[in-house]
Amino acid sequence: MTDFLFHEVSESEKEEIKKEAKSIMDSFSKKLEKVKDKISEPFVEREDFEREEITDSKSPTAISPTTHHKERDEEVEDFRRLMFENAPNKNADFIIAEKKSWK
């Protein structure tokens, strides 16, 4: 159990650690070479390779092309309303929270 406690590492221990780490890495790389041959290159065919980026003038975040601006704005407002309803301490625009209040 005393092997796991903090102690100054001597030069001989440092060399032993380096040798062990190199041995582990070499062993892993040899095994990885065997696996590499068995894995084929992934191949996916798509019609479209890029999505059209749509941004809202109010927010720099991208909006999904399937969601209309009005629907998204309503969802954001619903989320905001729910968050403020559930917050115990708040003022008009902010939820008031204390650091480390969970302790």
C-alpha cells in the first residue's frame, strides 16, 4: 500500500517508469497495427454534403432549416418563461444564484 503514497521519485525509478511506459506503448502499437488491417475505410454516399447555414438577426446561433423563425422564437420564449417560473430567486431579467449554495 505504501507504493501508492506520494514520495520523491529517484532517477532509477524515473528510468524504470520510462521503460515501462515505452513497453506499454510499443505493445499497444503492435496490436493496433493488426487491427488496422481489419477495419475498412468508412464509405458513405450523400446527395448533399453541406447544410445551408441560417442565422437569426437577433442571435448568432444557427437555426435549423426545418424550423421557422416564428416557431423557434416561441420555443425560446416558452423556455425562458418556464425557467423564470421555476427559479426561486429572480428579478426582471436575471436568475439570481449563489456560488456553492449546494453545500
